[in-house]
Amino acid sequence: MLKFSEDHEWMLIEDGIATVGITEHAQNALGDIVFVELPEVGASYAKGDDAAVVESVKAASEVYAPLTGDITAINEDLEGEPGKVNSSPMDDGWFFKMTVSDSSELDGLMDEAGYNEFIAGLE
Amino acid sequence: MSMNNQGRPSSAVGGGSSDAFETFSGHKGLRLAEPLIYEIGNHETTGVDVEEPSDFTSSLGALERDGEIGCAGLSEPDAVRHYTRLSRLNYGIDMGVFPLGSCTMKHNPRLNEKMARLPGIGDIHPLQPQSTVQGALELMQELSHWLMTLTGMPAVALSPKAGAHGELCGVMAIRKALEARGDAREVILCPESAHGTNPATAAFCGYKVKSIPGKENGRVNLEALKDALDDTVAAVMITNPNTCGLFENEVRDIADAVHSAGAFFYCDGANFNAIMGKVRPGDLGVDAMHFNLHKTFSTPHGGGGPGSGPVVFSDALKAHVPLPYVVKTSDGAMELKEWPTSDGADPTLGRLTAFHGQMGMYVRALSYMLSHGGDGLKQASEDAVLSANYILAALQDVMTASFDGPCMHEALFDDRFLKDTGVTTLDFAKAMIDEGYHPMTMYFPLVVHGAMLVEPTESESKYNLDQFITSMRGLAGEAAAGKTDRFAGAPYLAPRKRLDETQAARKPVLRYRAPEETP
Amino acid sequence: MRYLPLTGDDRQQMLDKVGVASVDELFRDVPSGDLNPRIDLPRHKSEIDVERTLSRMAAKNTAAGSVPFFVGAGAYKHHVPATVDHIIQRGEFLTAYTPYQPEIAQGTLQYIFEFQTQVAQLTGMDVANASMYDGSTATAEAVMMARRVTRKKRALLAGGLHPHYRAVVETTTQFTDDEIVAFKAQPADPHTELQAIIDSIDDSTSCVVVQNPTIAGHVMDLAPLAEAAHAKKALLIVVVTEVMSLGLVKSPGEMGADIVVGEGQSIGNGLNFGGPYVGLFATKQKYVRQMPGRLCGETIDADGNRGFVLTLSTREQHIRREKATSNICTNSSLCSLAFTIHMTLLGEKGLRAIAKVNHHKTQQLKAAMQATKGVEVLNDTFFNEITIRLPKDATEVVDALANQGILAGVPMARLMPDAGVDDLLIMAATETVTEQDIQALADAVKEQVQ
């Protein structure tokens, strides 16, 4: 199940674990990503907490935990190759995986078509 | 006649182009390529004569450093040449108009440099007995007098090392004053147009930052400010004249609203150059304001510092000034107070730097002030404001002014005039480099799109201003006409073309390593 | 007025172009009544008059170079080659702005890159920044950085740390989350002092801040301290107030430091009554994103030529605003240029030699003090500074010698007024001191303590 937030994050939910990244639209708006600060495995976040930071040359943006849960894995490849967020935001450029503590939080999120409509409305 | 046929051609001949070849040296005429010292120096060469002591044994035993440090040395001629060549890759005020908004890049008088190098100023130690530095303490007193008189404020702290350090000093004093009255407050309000240091400073002092919106006319929205003011607000930090280059015309109402909410009014004095001798912040209700001596009072920017950021205080805050400070004793001697009273009740906010602050900058600033006098400072502000308005008037038909004039000492434009040209603010600024100018401040303040903030200062002649205006009009015309070649890769004529900042940040190389050390 | 180029005619033409009758119309936003207040300041002065006024003030001070001079304690009188002061006054360096436009600031950027390399080499660390205000503020920044790195708050400050530095740390962190524990200075017993710190490191400790050489001049082996700190996942911050010592003393990096901060004034910069100076800040590669201050990095331009830019600036206030690593937005660039030129003139060979000369002069000073009856030297180890115990109040001795034209040092009581150290005197001897100076000092001290 692929879901999207209004903060331009996507999450792929499989077996109770959400893989989280930022969208194509977001990476395009941020420009060349030069650094990604990831959370620690095991850390717990409530929905909306600052979980990661993504930096371009001239800007730093917070990535929020889209759900409440614990971090189970992080994409260590981004440390050496932050450009993956630009080249493959929805795939190799994923940020972290987390547990889904409260599946009702998924209800407020968008599906792909809904998100596309959402960003079209921003312009 | 005697016919000397050894003459050389004295008129231009040829017709080739330097585009057709590369030089063998890598130099391009007067534009000389320069390697790093590590690529031209070595461990044996030195540019000083130091006789090693003949019978030397250190007393350090196992704590003596062994192994190579890695320093590269150059002889004196090579060192002079290396740094001279590097200097020629730089732009400075001495070379031309430097219209960098918010930075006040005015002429740096050389008299100031000479005064800072008097042995009795440059060669005295901060911990000499005070009886041997009475003149230095007197100089600090004199500078304080000028700063207090120009602002109409009763106290000044000289020691902050730069503007942001001055902000820290001011906000700490505010917090001290609130704590002294048992009033814990949590919030500092900053306008959206604030310098980045303002929120960073507030956070440093443990405050939450709330943003207050601006109005259509580029000023603080007084009603929104009033709505945000309650008993949790410690202070409001406002730059006046503000970062849009405008005077806050409701400043007295702002001060009254802030004070009636029990909060303090911090003024960022970065733009004091517009109002020297014209307006005293103390009359407007300001509680604390820092100066940037390197902006307003002509101490050199030096490629990014050193700065100096004295802070003036109102009666409500003056008890909390940091240590050390100079007091005049009853017998006329100058005394430096360096420590708080030992009973623990001293209201000082503490010590912000190891010694007494930037003496080297104090003397330069005082030299500048004495040179101008009260009359000259006022004239300087008037000229700075007039020059900015002249630029605004001369460019507003081809560029888009963000707000109606008059402006203060800087004119703000935005990128609406570049809409649909394919040229960005960045491109426009970089094209100015090819025109021989340092770009204006761009993308600041954040409240307008593609901001271009132009501050000519009082140091430019009308001739210089007119030349500058001609270039700017020319560039704006080219952009409007869709002739974008000169913008797309600009600068073309600088020592370097645009640099790859993405690569620099992705794979940071922050120091030289010899090839054999490189992992 | 000689600095103002506009003529009366120019001003009139410009007012006409703007469309106002007088310059005060441009100030129409100023509340009425607040414009043009009476300001009681003297009128403008010629160069001659300004020079006369300031020279008169300067003449009341005793210049270090004019007398036998032994004052140190965080600022040192060294010889600065004439080349240094000549180059830093070139307008292209002196009157440049922060190198935000790298295409026309490669001169500044390249010397910063050289400076960062020199500082990293001297301190034995991986990376250094483009400089801080001074050593004391760099120390405060280091304490806060250690909190960010370790996510712990308790910073232990050694008693051998310069008391002004301690005060700056305490002031700077008074409203942050840091908890500062300052240890009592034991100038006569540095080893007990160090052990006390080692015993206090616990799991809540973010960092240990220790100065080497200490305020009393002792040179310490910091390896055991590093080991103890690292065992509790705390950082070791080493403060160096006399950077020239690094030409002779084992580097903090070799002893296990995680962050090295220091005062760079000794190299390239004059005494200037306390400022401007140049703060040094170096650390390990892995902590670079938690560093405060500017950093310069290497890259290429659009033609593939090597060039330098300010980088990793997302840490800084102009981007992160309230989330920045620090509110600092200047470095001490011109002072760092002076440092870099002086270092380049010295080179490896010159630095080693001058460090030896400093140490040697201080050996002579120590011998002269030991030979003075009633004077006790507290130091077994030292670089170019020692502390002596006098049989009377050190401030009295210093004042008496100042009246005789000898600046003998810093009474420790000036730095710690209530610590019961009234009889201690800190004295430094650099390459500028002659044997005659030492003899004159020894004779004068002898007379005082008899």
C-alpha cells in the first residue's frame, strides 16, 4: 500500500512496516541534495516529529515522521550518495523504515492519484 | 638624416584572439594562476631567520612533539608573491562600487589603519597593569561617549566581537532583566524580514521564536504585533531601518505596545548608517541596539571579519552590561572592572570574551568618527540615503522596486522585471560581475521574490553612481529583450566561472592532503 | 569632508532626479519631532588633528616593545614579520567582503583553505574551520558542540583553564541546556587537579575541557584523560591559548582530543589590547557537520578549474535560523590571513626553531627565578610560561616593577580574585625577550623580595 502525506513524503506499507521517502515533486523542488541526516535505528517518533533532515546547498528541510512508530532501518547508502534522493526518490532514495503503531493514522493520508491532484492544486 | 630602423611597431597590429590558444604557464597575462602553498613550498624552506639555540634540550621529555607537522614554508619573496597573486583574485571596496545591501561597504580610510598600528595601541597587552594603559581605557571611554551620544542611550557594552555577538549580549541582558523581576517569559518575536542571526540568537538564549508578518508596504504589521504581544513575550527584535530599506514609521507605536506588554524592544542596528546624527534610537523607545562597527564606522570587513558589535542599553537594561567595562574614578583615572562583586548579587550578564573586545576596531571606529565629527556623520547618512534614492529613481522604470519610496540607505528590487525572461536574480547578479561590480545582496530579505538589495553607501561619487546605473539599465534592457547569453553562464570574465557548490557539499574537501596521505 | 565625494551640485541634481526639494523629505517616515535632534559632538577634523588626538592617547600607554616584557596568560608578544602586515593591508584583502561570490573571492577562499589546513596540521586534527572570534568564544562553542554530538549536557572544565575562558563558557551557556561544572584551580599541583577531573567523569558527561599548557604554564599528558573521557562516551576538548607551543609540544590530536580550540593570536597577530584575535577550531572528520562557523571547501568551476567555495553552510544561521549550530556569522578572516602568512613564512623549519627559542628563553627565565632567593617556581614542565610564588603580594611586585619600566607578568589573583593566590605570578618569555631583559627582571624581583 503506497500512501502520501501533504508534507511530500511517501510511505510504502508492507507487513506492518512503512518505508518512508520524499516524493519526486519534493526532490525537484529542493534541487541537488547534498546531505541527508537520518534517525537512529530504534528511535521512536510520534506522527509529525522531526525524524530526518535533508539538505541542499542553500537550504535544509525537516522530514517528519509521517506515522507514529519505531525506526527499524535506515538507508545508509544515502550517507555517501545523497544524490540518490534526486535520481531515485521513490526507490533507491528511501530514507528509513518504521513500524506502524496506529494503523488508523493511515486513514488521513492520500493515495497516488490524490497526491498528484494535491500537488497540481499547489501550482 | 640618420636612419634608426630599430623601432618597434607602435600601433596595434595583429588580429588574433586569445581564445585560440592556451598559455604554457597556465597564467593568463596579469591574471596569474596560483597553486596552494603545499604545491610550491616544502619543509625545509623558511622565510624567517631564526637561530636555533645551540645547547638546546627541551624540558618536555615524552611530551615533545615528534614526527612532521606538515607545514609548507616559502621564502619571503615567494610568500609575498603567493599572497599578492591571491589578492588579485579578489574584489574589494578599493576596486569599485560594492553595492551589497545590508552590509554597508563604505570606504575604509587608511588613517584608521595607521592609528591602529601606533605602538601605544597595537602593541599593548590586555593584562598589563592598568596604570600602563590609561590612554587605551580613555579611548574606550571616548568611543563609548560617541556611541551613547549618537543613540541617546545611557550605557554601552563594547566587548561583543561582532554583530551577532552583540545581539547575544542584548538578548542576554533582556533575559537577565526579566529574571531579576521574577518574570519568566518564553517568546521572542521577529519579523519575517529579520536577519538570520536574530532567530538564531533568540534560540541561543533559550527563547522560542515567533514570526510576525509584514504589511504590504514593507513594514511590520503593528496590529499583528499587538495581537502577538502577551505576557509570554520577552522581546521584539526589529531592524530599523528595516531589511527592506525602509524606516519603520510606526516605530514609536511599536515601542509603546512592546513596553505596555512588559516586553523589551531590541533593535538590530545593522542599518544605522542611514540615521547617524539624524535619529536617535533612544528617542524611539529602543531598549538595546547593537552596532556593527565594520559597517557603520568603516572598520574593514577584511574578507569576513573581524567585526565588532558594541551594544547600547536603555536605563531598564544598563545594570546588566557585561564585564569588563571602564569606569572613571573620582581622581580622574580610568579603571577596568573585570569581575563581578563576590557576593553573587552583581546583575552583570557575565563575560562574553576573554579580554576587552576588539580594541583594534575601537580605534578605527573612533578615528572615523573624529574625522567626520557630528556634522560629517550626519552628512554621511544623508548622502547614503540620497544615493540610494537616486538609484531607486534611476532604475525603477526598468527594474521592479518592491516598495514605494523613499527608501533609506538601500533600495530593494525584486525579480518581477525578469519574469518570463529566463534570467534569474542569480544570473543578473553574476552578470554584474562581468560589468566590474560586486553583485548586490540577493535573495534577502526573504519577504520578496528574488530580492536584490542595493546599498551604495555615501562613499560613491555621482560619476560612479551614474556608471553603475548605466550598467544596471543595460543589463535590465538585455534581459527584457531576451538577449540572455550574457546571463546564462555569467560571470565569463572573472578569475573563475560559476563554481560547483553541490560537489563541494557532497564530497567535502576541507583541507589539503599530500597525495600519499589521501585515503 | 574628505571621505564624502558628493558635491553640493551633485546633491542638488540627485534631489531633482528623485523629485524632492530637500534630503529631509526622504526621512519623512521618521516620526515628527524625532528628526535632526541636537547632537552635541565636535565638528569634523583633519587627518593631522585626528592623528594628534589619538597619538596623545596612545602615548599614555606603555608599549610592550618598549620595555622588558613578560606578560602572557592568553595573549603573547611575538615578533611578526613585516611582510605579514604589508600583505594584509592590500585593499583586495582588507576591503573584501565575506566570500559569498566565489568567482571574485578566490584570494580569500584559497587562503582560508590554506589556513584550515595549517590549523588541522598544528592541532593534529582532521579538519578546522575558517576561524572564530577568539579562543574563549571558540571554547564556549566547543562545549555546545559536544552537547550536540553526545546528546549529553554535563561539561567539566579543568581548573587549569584560563579563568576568563571559564567565565565566557559560563556566560555563553547560561541559558542553554548545558550544565557547567568548573573545577578549582590547583596551580601548584596540576596532576592532582587532572586526577580530580578523571574521577568525576560519568555517563552524563558530555565533555571535558582542559587547557594545555595550563594557565599556570604546565604541559600535561592528556592521554589518560582522553581515555577516561572516551570510556564514558564523552569528548575531550583541548584548549590551546599559546598556539606557538604546538611547534614543540605533542599535538592535542596525538593525545586523543576530539575537539581542539585555541587562540591563534601568537602567530601573525599583535597584542592589540585584547582584540581582534583569531579563534581556532578543529575536530575530527566525523563531527564536521556539528561544527560552528564557516568552512571553505575545494571544488571546480564550470570550466573544470580548481576553485574554492564556502560550504556546508546549512549548519549556519543565515539558513537554519533558530536551528543553526551557532548564531556566529563572521570569522576573524583578516587575522586568519595574518596567521596564514606568518605560518607560511615560518614553514616547518621556522616554526620548530621559533618554538625552541621560546622554550629556551623560558628555561633561562626559570633558572633566573630559581636563583632568586625567596622565589619558588611551580613548574616542572612548561613551554614559554611559568608561574612563580613570591614571598609577598604579586600585584604589589608587578606594580612596583611597572614603575621601574619592567612589565613582569600577570598576577594570578587578577584572573582569580578570590582563590587565595595572591602570591602567584605568571610570566612568559618569548623570542622577543633578551638575556638583558631577564637579568633586569631578576635584579628587580630580587630587590622587591628582599
